[in-house]
Amino acid sequence: MKNILLDLALIIDLYPLDNSEKAPESASVYQALIQSDDYQVYITSASLLELESKQIERLKQVSPLLTIEKIREKTQVFFKNLCTEIKIAKTPAYIDLEIGDIKIAQMLAAVQAINGKILTKNPRYLEQYPNDFISIDTCLNAIEQAPISIDFANLKKQYWALQPQIERQIDEVLSNTAFVMGQKVTELEQTLCDFTNANHVISCSSGTDALLLAMMAMDVEPDDEIITTPFTFIATAETIALMKAKPVFVDVDPVSYNLNPDLIEAAITDKTKIIMPVSLYGQPAEMDKINAIAQKHNLKVIIDGAQSFGATYKGKQEVHHCDIYTTSFFPAKPLGAYGDGGAVLTQNDGYAKKIAMLREHGQRKRYHHDYIGMGGRLDALQAAILLAKFPTYASEIKQRQAVAKAYTLALSKQFKTPDIASDCQSVWAQYTLRVPNRAAIQAHLQKQGIPTAIHYPMPLHLQACFQYLNFSEGAFPVAELLSKEVISLPMNPFITPKQIDYIVLTLKEMLTR
Ligand SMILES: Cc1ncc(COP(=O)(O)O)c(C=O)c1O
């Protein structure tokens, strides 16, 4: 994703946008930019006033009988239309007033804030600031010759799509200086409660801390046993060990790659306290079976939903299928902040009250501490960013689902594609295939500009940090096989059909080698 700021002369060329006769090169570069998936076009906020007066002038010339109200109305329509294609770049406070020419200083500051280039026809600008300005020809060449570029999570595209909302939210926090807890955090928790129909959402500092808070609320003690999957991110079992409890691994199901319920009962002892399934890649585990086992043996259930916020099982959000559900707002997660963040969700009033205290050093009121807790709050800036992102989250989930569907349609005959149970809705944190010759496929894709990732190359029971559990290879054969075969393809709401075609074609090329 690249950003191009149009200098005012160029906008005036284009204006009234349908006047391509007047400046055909400006019109053609503009069209190329607008049609490219890789570029976002901007004008500076400072140029709006000048553009407005030009527009009014023109309207008066063309239709001298127009009333001032009509002119205003038409100008408003003009700007609204313009802003469907072009975004507005602010002039940041760090504008360099030492540069004699304020207009240049303003453009340079604005383009720095969006990390882009200024498109101009002015040879003086091009000569004086070759790193910041580009000519129409250079820009056209760059667009035409750009190799296909695919971003794995495409956080940039999402940021540019939501930039005005994000900027507003950040400005509110900065100007209020309410950086910890406060209104943004409360508003986010309420928003997430409404979305999930949960009784309680307690935001916190990360998905890892959410797991710790959940276990602290359940009074996990040294030597308690917690049943979980070895095929997950380290945090799932690491937090169990951090609580001085014992992670008891149970192999995963070969279809869903989630905790295999049929193997759980054999792992239960009189020390077992909790079953902790993980909703891997965004798909819930078989919760009815897991809950039935938990009920039979009087165990609690925590779902590690770091990858699955928004997923459903039997039509309901996962918080309704466990005692505590935890999630992560790590930037690359489906609902990601711009730093660390997480949340604990529960229907249980007692847990909710305790977790809210635990995340603030176990305090009942300021400087009165009932529990040993932690500094585990979500900061207000992250809450604000999540609030800006939330209104589009449901549609982003749908877009992820559409991308997954397109991949599966194109690849399921040749590759082992993901299988989502008919009673589950995945949020597709990852789209993960199984391939026999993974290293070769990954290298080939990388060579063709397609990023991939491995989630995860080593199951947890074989990690050095868990050597003390005395597992050797062969202990959990499904997890071990998966760790050798899985490969995740680019997955985000912004992948275009053209990009999917390219990824599919590049993958299939490997079959003919
Ligand atoms: C399954 C799982 N659990 C826990 C976590 C930890 O979340 P965070 O990175 O927010 O601490 C992650 C994050 O990658 C995860 O994927």
C-alpha cells in the first residue's frame, strides 16, 4: 500500500474531475491511481479551502443565477464525491516552519505523516525535493511496472481505510490525557458486551494476561492440572506453567486441529481442575462434548479464544459455551489493536468482579488490595483504536469468510484445505493448508512475492521450555504431523479476487513440477 498526495495544481487540473480534456496526463495518472489496489490518494487538509473557493468561482461563472445556498449545496456534493476516492491528509503539528515556503512546508509535513510521495507537475518541486515529490511519468511507470504485491495481514490497508476514525479516536485520548482506564475502556467493554451478548467483558493488557487472569480467578494452585492442546501458540501452556500448574497435553483432532474431546477423559486425574481448548485459526472446538466431560468430572472450562473473537458455536458466541473465554487484540488478530491488548469474557458475576480487581493489582478500591493481582489493564489508546475499528468488524469477518471460501473452492481438490464444522463459524484468523513438501512450496511462494507463515512449526510438548514434562517425539502424533505440514496463506479482509487467483495459480504451479 503506497500513499500519493496530489499537489493542488494537479487537483485543479482534475477539477471538476470529469474534465479530462483539460489535462489528459493528470487525468490518466489519477485514473491509474484510483484503479490500483496498491495506492491511496490524498489531498492535504490545507488545500481544501483553496479548492472550495475555486469551485465556487467556477459555479458562479458557469451559472451566474445560482443562489448562494445552491452554490453551497453543490460544493458540498462536490467534496462528498471527491472524498469517496480521495482521503484527506492532515497537516501535522511538526510542520517545519524553517522552510521558507509555507505551502511546501505544509505539503512536506502532510506527506511525511502518511509516509508517501507528492505527485506534482512542478519541475521546481521535483528538483528541490526529489525524495518527496514524484512526476506524473515516474508515478505512471511505478504503477504499470509494480510487481503484484501481497500483504499477509494487510494492516496498512485497514489503517488507511479507517484513518479518519482512528485519528479522531487517538486525538480524543491525547487531548484528554486519560491514558489508563476511563471512558474509552468502559465504552469498548460495553461495545464488546453488546456484540457477544456477554454479561461481562473485562479488557486487559494482552491475550496472555487474559489467560492468567482467568486462571487466577479460578484459584489455580501449584500442581493443579490443566488439560490443553499441544498444537497452539506458546502462551496457552506457558501461562499454565507460570501459575505453577501442570499443562496436560491431549492430542488434537485430525480434521479441526482443535483439542480432541475423545482423548480428554483418559487424561483426567484427581488433580485436574480445568479443560482449556483453543479455538485454533478462529474455529471453536467441539464445545458440547468438552462441556459434558467437564460437567461429569466437575471441571471448569476456559476457552483460549485469542484467535477467535467473534466466532460462533451452534449460533452463539463462545463466551456462552464455557466458564471463561479469553481473547487477544494483538495487531494481527482478526480484531487487532495497535499494540498489545486482550479481554476476558464471562457470564459469571463472581469471576467478573474478581477479574476486574485482579487486573488492577487486586484492588477493591484505591490502595486497598484484596488479592495478589497484576498491572493488567488495557490502555485507553488501544481501547480507542479498537472502538474505531469495531464498526467494520462484522463486515470484515464476512470478507475473511469470503476469502476463505474462494481459497477452498480453488484449492480443495489439490490440497488439504481447512474443514469448518457445520455448527461453527470461524473468523479465519488464519487460512491454513496442509502440504507434504512445505519447505519447497513456501520457498516458491516467497519467490513469487507471496508471504506465508507456519502456525506452528513445533508442538508445545517438544519445546525446550517443557522438557521437564518428559515428552518425546511420538507422544502426540497428530500435532506432530500438523506441525510438519501446515502452511498459512495470506488472510485478511482486503485480498482481492485477482490476488487470490495469483496465489492459487502460483500454488498449483508446484503440482506440475
Ligand atoms: C492461541 C493463543 N493464545 C494466546 C495468545 C496470546 O495473546 P497475546 O499475544 O495477546 O498475549 C495468542 C497470540 O498469539 C494465541 O494465538
